[in-house]
Amino acid sequence: METGDIDLVIFDCDGVLIDSEIISARTLMAALEEFGVETDFPYFKANFLGRSFPKVAANIRTTFNVNLPETFEADYRRKLLAAFETDLKPVEGIFDILDDLAVRACVATSSSPERASRSLHLTGLDRYFGDAVFTASQVERGKPAPDLFLHAAATSGARPEACLVIEDSGPGIEAASAAGMKVWHFVGGSHLDQTDILGQALTPPVPFFDTWPSFFDMAPQLKKR
């Protein structure tokens, strides 16, 4: 598959590097039940996946007409990080990709800095990225706006057109496209399946893959020789 000259691969974190979205959904839905809000996993995927928590909270307040307390976000994040301590795992196959990647890599995530840092540490992925971890807290507009990806590229010294973004969510794909970057849809996390493939109706279509070993099949030039 043609990828052109890629200098930087930008990985989303949740659902791409770490298999966290099922845990996030379970924790958030349980927290919302305490306030009489009942949602299901399809709703979570359609409305919350890939979005920053302020956007998620705004959706909840508007859609369900519920007044969430000021402590809701902090309480949710605390419960989620506690669940991560015991349940969080890297997505299968990602270490092989990072070990053999011939170009630079970074992370650009809608997660909070604390959550991103702890997630990468718990899964042993932090050693691959160092300080090259960018969060929505660093820009004015989160995904689906292009700001976060453009910030990651600029800080890394990479031209947008020389970046390849790996995303699992619609807002992330939209953000990468708006940033003028190449984007591939990863559907290999436990929260997605073939019915969740996005972007095939776009021009050009967004390529997709469902296992990490497929990555180098699609872009062999990005593998160390």
C-alpha cells in the first residue's frame, strides 16, 4: 500500500496501543448509573469513543438532562485508574511493531496526562515514547479538531503530510484528515469488530487493519531492514 515518505507515526493510545476502551466503558457506565443515566456499549462507541472527557460530560449533561457534580470527572478517573491497575493490557502485537519501526513515533491522545502516563507505564510502553506523548490538555480544541495532531507534528519537527496517524475512532480519523495527515483505522482492539470499520466511503478511502502484524504488510518500508 502506498504511504509516501513517512517521517513520523502518530499513535492514538486508548484502543490502539492499550486495550482500554472496554474498561473505560464499563467504568463510565457504572458511574452514570449512580445518577440514573443508563447507556449501553454501542452508545459509548458512537458518542464517547475518541473524545476528551469535557466533550463526553457535555454530551451527557445535554442528552440526559442530568446535573453531574463537579467531582464526577475526578471520581471517574480515580475509579478508572484503579481498574487499569489490575485489568489493563497492551494490544496484542504492538511491541513487535514498536521494536521494528524504522521511523520516529509519538502518542497523541484525548486522555488526561495522568491517565496516559500511567497507562503507558503499566503496560511497559512508556519506554518507546519518552516525552513524545501529547494530550488534549495541550491544545484548545480536542479531536475531531486537528489541533492535537498538528501540535504533535510541530513539536516533533515533522511536516503534517509526512505523518501517519493510527486511530480507532471516528473523531480521531476526522482530526487526522483535517490535519492533512495520512490516517489508518485500527480495528483490532477488543471494543471493535468489522462492523466498526470507518472511512471506506471517503475519497480516498481510509485503510484499515485488525491485527498489528498486518501493519508492516501494509507498509513494509517502515520496518527496520
